[in-house]
Amino acid sequence: MPLQSLDIAARSATTLPSPGIRRTEEVAKLIDISKCIGCKACQAACMEWNDLRDEVGFNFGSYQNPADLTPASWTLMRFYEVEPAGHLEWLIRKDGCMHCAEPGCLEACPSPGAIVKYSNGIVDFVEENCIGCGYCITGCPFNIPRISKQDDKAYKCTLCSDRVAVGLEPACIKACPTQALVFGSKEAMREHAADRVAELQERGFKNAGIYDPAGVGGTHVIYVLQHADQPELYELPKDPKISPVVKLWKGITKPLAMLALGASVLVGFLHYVDVGPNEVKHEKKASDRRDRT
Amino acid sequence: MSSEEETIVRYDASERINHWIVAITFFLSSLSGLALFHPSLFFLTNLFGGGPWTRILHPWTGIVMVVAFVLMAKWMWRDNYLNDNDRRWLSQISDVIGNREEHLPPAGRYNAGQKILFWVLVASLALLLLSGIVMWYAYFALYFPLWVRQSAAAIHALAAFVLVEGIIVHIYASIWVKGSIHAMVGGKVTPAWARQHHPEWYREISEGKA
């Protein structure tokens, strides 16, 4: 955190700008699914660098282990056996936080500074400010954050913000033996991805393409998919975006509601000043009035 | 019998205690809820011992509020059915706001404004309870699909807004109509108060007494 305290592009539940005079280059992790061999070195490196050990789980009939992302497993190789073109394909996707340019988690979070987005594009959870409400899970279009039963805090991939801040690549990148994982500037990664897509298309994967969904402003984890026309094959949402319901919940309606509540109190006060209290009109006074007339 | 002596029991002790349990838990729930509603009110979490404690306590105070409200609604349910007088009362809302109570059709135990408030509370609390359970990550949220959780969050905020607006009107009315707070604290009102604000109710209880 201290290293990146001057390049905060957005901060949860904060209405004024955060310290952000320093602009850093936008970074991205490129995951080339066509090169992935499913060795899980990235998973092991993630555990090692972040010093986390998940519970030993169970085998549910797949190489996928653990079964799902957890508070201690921030990245996960997901294995899919599909037949998109009539023959079996074994698709392996490294799942984890996408580091959206417009993060739904940050939009939904009610706790100031529990989620920050750096100008390099990394979206980071600051657990000491996390209140454990789970709104980040409600806001995320990719189903990534997990709340720990141990401390009721939300956890997810940090894109090794601590390493990137000092000029290192994320741990998963370092461990990948096939260069399915590459890290660099967003621009360079898009170029690299475009080259890979061209190669794949030449090799017959006509629908190969880049997954960098515009609905969330682009992401800082991008994929090269063999079947970019069918991201569902990899359990990726086709057109992810912050749900309009979340926008309604967290958007302009909140300041408007605040204004309405304040205005109601003010109208009440002014009404009192205008017509005065509604008191019991005593009979005695009424008869007094009659006497006088 | 002087009309200025407090001889009429408007709320008995159990009704008063019931009302104030609802009121206290409403304040606890609304302040902790507003703390998470908008960043400018996040400081309210300090009243509850910080953000995590606010998140932990809010659902529980909400549940106590709903349970207490259900008990209260049981005894005042029938008194809140709207009748023809109430509809005329509502059409003369300018006389209500202008403090020309003498022009209004006679109100029963509750006037039309109180009755509508009651039904608004019933509806908003029902929505708050259901959506609140869906949003409760510690126990229930992950049993529901994402779109249900998202809808619940929006409904919860909307219903809470309606509830808080309703209670602002309720509190203002109790400040404006002198003797109302006294009636909910001590339980008794004067015959003059009853005759002026709830003539139909006054007629019923006087006939009952006679």
C-alpha cells in the first residue's frame, strides 16, 4: 500500500478524488489458453508468494483442485471437456480476478477504502478496511471475491500488486513454463495477443480472439481464447458488465435519496413554522371567544 | 368530568412498550443501514463499534424490529382498514396540512394518514425482511443466485428509503400534533384531545362506557 499511495485511481465509498497525482502505465496479464498445459505452477506460485495454504479438498472427478476459488486460493485452473466442433477439446482456463477498468466490486463496496484501483489498473482489496458485508460478491460480474469464514474478510487475486509496485512480474507469470502467462503493459499485451490470435487463426482456429470485455471498460487480465465466439465454453460471461440493478442500487439513486430525506425533514420544520402546532382547542377558550362577541 | 383531565387510555402499557421496542430497533437498524447506504454517512458506523460490528448487528436489530412490529400490527390491524370517511379525509389533504382539522370528516382510532403509514410500514418491512435475508452473507446469501442477490440489494435500499421517509412523516406528525408523544409515553389522553383528533373513536368509547 504505501508504495502505491500516490496512484489511486478509484477508492470504494469515497466521493472525492483520492491521492492520484502519479500516473503509472496500465499493466495487464495475458492468459493464452491455447498455450496452457494445465500444470498448475501458477496456482502453486500464487500460494507460495502470498504464503497461503488452502485446506486439502476432495477429488470430484476432475483435475480441477480445489473445486472452486476460495479465500486462500486466488487463482484456479478450471478444466472443461467440451465438443464445440464435434470432437473433444480439453480447455483449461486460469481463473481469477479480471481487474476490470470499471470494477463492480468497487462500485458496490460500502466501506471507504476497502477496495482501491491503482492507476496501473490493478484492483486491490484492503482487508483492514473490509467489513465483510459481501457486497463485492454481489457487484462482481465474474464471481471472484470470496469471504473467509476465519476472519469475515473478502479475498481475491491482487495481481501481485506488491510485486508489481517494485517492478516485478506477478508470481504466476514467473512460474509459467510455457509462457501461456505473460505480463507487461496493457498495450504490449494487446499487441502480443493479436499476434497469437493471428497465428491461431492460421492454424485453423477461425474464431480465435481476445477476451478483453468492453462492458466493464476492458480488463487488466485478458485471455486469448481458441473459441472467442463462445466464451461460455470456458465459463466466461459473454458480455460482462456491472448489472443495471447494481447501478440502480449504487448509482445516482443514492445521492437523490439522501437529498429527499434531508428535504423531508426540512419541509416538516417549515410546515411547523408555517401553521404552528396542532393543539387541542379548549372549550373554555371557545366560550371565551363567544363571550367577547 | 372535566375534558382536560387525562381519563382516556389510548395505549395500555404493553402496547406502549411494544411501540417503543419497534422505535428503538428502528433507530438502531436505520442508523446502521444508513451508515452503509451512502459514504457520507459511513461515520455512523462509529455508533456501533466500527464497520464490521455495524454489519454484524444490523440484521439482528432488523429482525427484532420486524418481530416487534408483527406483534404491534396484530393488535392494530383492524383499526387500520380504510373507510369512506378516510377517503374523504385524504381528498381534503389541504385542510390537513393547513391545520383546519374542524373541516375534516371524523377520524376513528387512527386517521387516514396514520392508516396509510401503517400499510406503508407493513409493505416496506415485509420487503426489508425478505431482501435482507437474501443479502445476509454470513448465513443465507450464497444460497441465492447472483441476480436474486443483486435485486434484493436494490429492493432493500428502496424499501428502506420508503420506510425512513414514512418514519420522518410519523415523527413529524407526533411533534406537530401536541399530546401524541405524551399518549405513547404515558398512555392517556384527555377527552378534548380524543374529541378533536379522533371524534369517531371518542364516540365509540363514550358509548361503550355508557
